[in-house]
Amino acid sequence: MAIDAYGITDIGLRREENQDQFLVAELGRALVIHQTSLGAKAQGTLHGPSHAQLLAVADGVGGSAGGALASQLAVQTLVRYTLNLLPWCARLDPEQDDDLVAELKVALEGCRSELANAASEDPSRANMATTLTLAFVIWPQAWILNVGDSRAYLAHGSKLTRLTQDQTVAVELAAAGAISESAALRSRWRSVLSNSLGGGADRAPEVTRVTLTLGDTLLLCSDGLTAHVADEEITQHLISAPSSEDACQTLVSAANEAGGSDNVTCVVARFFDAELSEADTVRLEPSATPR
């Protein structure tokens, strides 16, 4: 399996600050040789095979002080905690993944603690919070953890499946039968989170596991995309784009052309046969400087 992964974040057309963050990362083993009798040429860093990929999108809560800091701290903390998961990558039995899921949940709790500590240092940030949607991929399995209303999608052929449920008050009201699903889409509660990292929420994340196949595409995105671009249009952009980079840029452009009312962040990962011709070789490349 080879992966073509790319991320991009954009401030949109109406916001004064970009409070979104994203991550595209590859996990593997490395050995740093500082000294050896083998000679200077043998010194340096040796890299082993890749064991896993980590993708994430975080959307700082726009109405609260410190939203940008919240998403930044969440992603930085996720990176630190994930380094402790490396042993699992080498020996994980996909049929017994409780340990991995538990460790990923610990990482999210670490994010919550980091945000709580930062908020306690500055009263103006007491309600700082962020969403966090992550995909941890050990081929061919992908574990999706979600807190808030950023989303993860799986594109298989021409079919797009949403892998996460928005954790908002409107969705919970609809689930309880208090309002209809169509009313939830128009409700003033549709953007009010029922779960987040920070902001006093402490509910467990939503966890989904999927089995990937060659040709599949994962999309993680903030609600700045889904507020303006329907699932049908997202599908078409993912299918028609020649690369993950093109898909990200096209999706962000579509959101801005439709209004751009919020920050827009996309991470796209496409999974291919590793035995492609050299001209078609795909790459793992996090990019796009936030603006």
C-alpha cells in the first residue's frame, strides 16, 4: 500500500482569524547513530518501515476566547502522546484492538488536560475548546475518533460514507425525537457542540473502525467545508481530482465560492497499490501553510 495524503487550511472569507489546525503524519521506527567504529559514513539516522499514519483536524470553537490556541494545543498534545503508541504499531492484532483504542482515548484525555491547564492560567480562556477528529491507520484498518462536529468520510468508488456523527445539541435533540432531522439542519442549536475538548465537556469520543481497500479515500474536514458543500459535491471533487492536493484545494475553493463563512480545513488520504509505475508514485506530504 502507498498513500497520497495532503492537508490544507484556509481562513475563509468572513473570519479574522484561522482557528483550525490539521496534521498529516507517518509513524515508523528510527535509529540515530551518534558514534560507531564503522566510520563516519555509518553515522546518522536510519529509518525503518512505516507502521501507521495519523491524520487529524481540529476546529477551535470560534465564539470562545482562545479557540486558536485550543486547536493548536490539541494537535501538539496529540503528537506527543502518539509517540508512545509506536510499540502498538508493530504488534497490533486488528481483532484485538482494545489496547490501541484505549491509548488513543488517553491521548484525547491528555489534550483535555492540556487545555484545562492553559485555561486555568488565563481567566479569559476559561471556555477555550476545540473539536478533534483523527484517523489512525494501520493498513488496512483505520480507527476514527471524533469529538465535536468536524467530520470524517470514506469514499469507496462513487459512494461516500460519513464515518462520524456531529456531536451537537441539534443532533441530540433529533435523536431524542424532540425535533425532526430536517429541523435539526436549520436549528439554531446546529452549531452548539454537545462534546468538545475543553470548555467543560468531558464525554468520551465517538470511535469507529473501518477496513480500507486499495482505491479508497479518507477525508477529514472542519465544518467550514460541510456548511457549504453537500456530500454529493464532495464526492464528485474526490473522484475527479488527480491527487489529494488537488482534492483539498478544490474542496476549499468550493466552500469559499459558496460563501466561505468559516475557516475551512481538509485532509485527504488516498490509498493505492504500492506497485504502481514510477510515474504514478504517490507520496505522503503534509503541506499548506495556514493563512
